[in-house]
Amino acid sequence: MHRDAAKVAKARKLSPAFDAQCAAEDAPEPTNASLRYLIPRYGLQVLFFIGLLALAIWAWPVIVMLVKGAVYCLCLLPIWLLSRLSAPRRRYYRRIW
């Protein structure tokens, strides 16, 4: 029983290098004005967001044109339906006599 307790105590004892590593990881993040410390963590997400923003800016005229077309069609749909209801019926064939 005494040997087991000694093994646990030995396992719980940390080396100075490990203590320094844990202290460095637990230290608060620096408040650097350049925010360079964020690049390794969020660099890919920032690049993706910048690319998405550039695509939206580049495609903005197309997006506006599609929205205007959809609104135009929705506004003309009731007028088209009412004109079809009030128009005279056409025959599928033409009488020759």
C-alpha cells in the first residue's frame, strides 16, 4: 500500500519545464494593438470572410438585378392573371367556311 501512494505522489510531481509550459498556456492573452497573436487561431476564418465579402461586393449588381426582376414579376403577376381572365377565349382551330 505504501508503494502505491509513493507512485501516485511521484506521478503528481511536475517537472519545472512542465510547470513553465502550463503557466505560459494559462497566462492571459496579450492585448497587442496589432492583434498578430490572433493570426494562427483565426487566420483561415478571416480569409474566408474577406473572400465572401469580396464576392458579395463583386456580385452586388447581379444580386440587385435579380431582386428587381423578382419584384417586377410579382407585381405584374396579378395584372397578367386579370387580363387572362377578361380576355376572350381563343379557339384551337380556325374555321375555313
